[in-house]
Amino acid sequence: QVQLVESGGGLVQPGGSLRLSCAASGGIFVFYSMGWYRQVPGKQREWVGTIASGGSIDYADSVKGRFTISGDVAKSTVYLQMNNLKPEDTAVYYCNVRRVSGGARYWGQGTQVTVSS
């Protein structure tokens, strides 16, 4: 079974930065993609960005130019560098993976990011 663990969240002032990490465990896996989502209580989970096994990276318009995904899908480890954070970035951030295109998604437990002065 796939187990994902996110870390790196915390409290940061507007304009500050945080770096989140996601690592998979529970076996040896070959993932098609790894991505980041975020969610505020009472709202739908929002896509942030995705890195695919081929190296392509896509971001939501709301974070382009501010967030950067890096890592190695083959090694089941990815990062989310968040710069120039805004209060509206406050959310629980989740990592997810897919083994194949269009396949089931696996989720981590989430890490809280709070942007406030």
C-alpha cells in the first residue's frame, strides 16, 4: 500500500516562504505523477501543481511564478517551494500520486500552511 507523508508546513508572514516535502513509503513504486493540492475547510480541494514521470510540470494559474515543484518522481520524493505567500494561500496542503495516467489517486495526511501577520 502507498503511504505518503507531507511535512514543512507552518505559520509564515505574508511575503514569506515555505518549502513542503512529500515522500512515499510502504513499498517500491513507479509513479506516473506526483502532485500538490490544497484545501480550506468547507471548500473543494484545489489543484496546485503536478510533476509527471517524464519531467513535465504544470501549475495552477493562482500560483504560477510563486510556487515551484521539484524532486524525483522515480524516487517518490517531491517538494513544493512556496514564495511570496499570500493570506489566501492558507490551507492544508496535500500530496498525491498516481501509478498510471487516469488511475486512482493516493493522498497524504496533509500539512497546514497558515499565512498571517
